[in-house]
Amino acid sequence: MGSLPWILISLVTLLILLLIFVIFIRKKQKFGPDYYAFFIMGIIWLAFGIPSKNFALVGMGFVFAIWGIAHKKEWKKNHKSWSQLTETEKKFKMWTLIVLSILVVAGLVAFCIAASLR
């Protein structure tokens, strides 16, 4: 049980470093919010929050979905499909997805280990 705080601290540190990296990379380019992504994220959070009875997830999903719908006229303004991205942007998104997937799996493993130690 003593190693669990170190796992959490290392994951938080990794997330902070990733955030700093993203801010540094994106500092050169100005982007507006992608309201279509907010809508999709809200629908997904609603879909996961309702069956799990997680009211915080349901509430945030509802807010994101409503926020996305409220700005429906701006959906195409800042949304880029995969074919519209440059090679650098495609590589960046792919590596971001890989790193985030690894973090999700690491979080699930840490959760399972912590549950088995109880």
C-alpha cells in the first residue's frame, strides 16, 4: 500500500509534463474551441455516467453537450477531419492518443492493484 502514492504522484507529474509540452507546442498557433468535440465529449460522458450512476459525469456531460449544441453554427469553423491535418499534426495526434491510452491502462492497472491489496 506504500507504493500507491508514488504511482499516483508519478502519473500526476507525467500529466503535468505532458500539459506543459502541449502548451509549448501550441503556443505558436492560435486555435479556437472545437464545439463539435465538446458535443461529442458530452454525449460520451452522458453515456458512461448514466449507467454508472455517476452524477458528476452526467452533469459535466450534459453541460458539454449543451455547450456544443449552443454553438452548432461554429462546428465547422475549428473542426478538422483527419484528412485535413498536416503530417506533423497527424503524428502529434497519434502520439497523443498513444500516450493517453498508456496512461489509461496504467491507471486501470494501478486501480486493480490497489483493489487487490485491500
